Amino acid sequence: MLAEDNPVNQQVAVAMLVKRGHEVHVSSNGREAVDAVTERDYDVVLMDIQMPEMDGFEATHVIRELPKGKDLPIIGLTAHALSGERDRCLSHGMTDYLAKPFKAHELFALVEGSAEGKPAPAPTSPAAAPPVDLEGFRTTLREAGAEQALYSIVDTFVRQAPDRLAALATAVASGAGAEIAKAAHVYRGAAATIGARELAELLEIVETSARAGDIEQARETFERVSPVAHAVTEYLRQQRAALPEE
């Protein structure tokens, strides 16, 4: 079962796992995840940390109280690849953790309980880097045998991007740190997944600044986010029609 509120991240993980031969049930927040575990039997749960209704840590605590949840493998999905993140996940009852965006071999190794996977070959860097490493993302999906999902994932990102940016702009205008961090986090997760690195890095600064209470820094960085976000969306729109059918 995958508990993840970001539609782009949902599509990526599901495409990888289904192509690998796994059956995947998706929950969009922690409360749905708890209900799903209560009603069904799962081999493993992929649990995003930051979700609406109930976050991943709280959902894990509730699941651990269930008779069927005591020994259920729960892998935390986090956007923070920090040295202490694994320990933080373990302290909340999770079995392990995986930092997003992840490679197919990393996902398979944890889900299937196998040894560490073979690293994917690094994509060739173009002379002038575009705003999105679309070929790198294609390589990640190809490694998982899920390249055919590229089109729908790109379409989802492009469709949702204006609303993501507008939500962040509204939050920044309000000056509410929690709302700014939440909006930046949601947008950042999708941007990082598809390979929009500069956009993801700027959104991370907005998020961390807002969480630290530095609203002025968050506002200043947002001024840099907007043009990059528009460049990413426009690039994807242009590339979408030119993507080779394979």
C-alpha cells in the first residue's frame, strides 16, 4: 500500500511497482492509510511523512496499535535526505525510510526486502541544462520498466503546476509560516520527482525558511521561484508533444 498525497509521486511509484509485478493500493492521507490497513492485508506500506488529515508518523503509531500492524513493514517516504532521517523514522515505529526522489532499484530493494540494488547509470548531461532533466526522469522510469507512464506524469505536473504556484503565492502573501511551508513542500515534491532540480531547490529554501519563521527570506526566495516555475511548465509543454513514442 502506498500512502502519498502528491499525485505525481503516486503515479511514479505505482508505475514502477506495477511494472515490477506488484499490486498497489493508494491512500491519499494518513487517515485513509490507517483505514486501509484495518480493512485489508498488505505485505508492506510505503508511508509519506507529510500528508493532510494525519501525517505519516501519526498514522504509523496508530497502525502499530492494530493487531495486524505490529509487524507490518512500514517504509517512510521523506523529501529530506538527511543523516538523521532514518533514525527519526525508526523512532516513530517505521521499519526503514526512502528519500524522494528515489531510484527504481532503491524502491525495489526496500519493498522486496532484497539486497541493495544496482545503481542506475547516470544520464548524460546536456551542454546547456534545461529547466527539467526529463531524460534523467525517463531513465529512472525505464529502469523500472515503467517508461510508458512518462506522458501521464508530465501531463499531471503541467496541469497542477499553476494551482501549486498560485497556492504558494497566496500563502506567501498571507505571511503564515505553516501555510507557506505546506504549499512549498507539496510543490517541491512534484518538482524534485520529475527532475526540476533548480525549482525544487528554491522551493526547499522557501519551505525551510518558513518553518524557521524567516518569512522575509521565504518571500525573497519566492520571487525567484515564480520565473523558474513558469520556465519549467513552459518547457514541459513544449517537450510533451515532441516526446518520442516508445
